Amino acid sequence: MAAANRTAGVADHSDIEAIREDLATLKSDFGSLVTDLAEGGRHAAQKSAQAIAGSAKSTAEHVKAAHSATCDTVKQHPMAAVLVAAGVGAIAARLLMKNSR
């Protein structure tokens, strides 16, 4: 019976060592997974940032072109520009006065 207990103790010890090795492997695999996920997230963020930067640059170019075209039109037709601005102001004032009542 004593020999059976020693054999069971040896088996238990080898099982514990196997579990420890499995846990070490699991810890290493989990660390690799976290690293891979972080790298994937970083890559996705960089792609998004590049897309946003491209969109912002395109929008800035459109705004500059519209500003330039507006300035050219005002220079070519200054009286019309003043009259249009006055008309828009009058319409905005009427709309605001209707909403305040």
C-alpha cells in the first residue's frame, strides 16, 4: 500500500509538472495573441489616419478653389456682390424675426 501511495505521488507530481508546462505555454501564446492584436489595431488606426488626412487635404483644396472663385467673382462684379449680400442679409433677418415671434 505504501508503494501504491508513492506511485500515486509520483504520478501526481508529473501531472502537476505537465500542468505547469501547459500554463507556461498558454501564457506565452496569450502574450503573442495580445501583441498580434495590438499590432493589428495599430495598423488599422494608421490606415484610418491616412484616409482622414487625404480627405482633409481634398476638402481643403475644394475650399481654396471655392474661395478663389468667389473672390474673382466679387472682383469682377462688385456691385452685384454687394446687392446679393444685402439681399441674403434681408432674407436672413426676416427668417430670424419670424422665428423669434
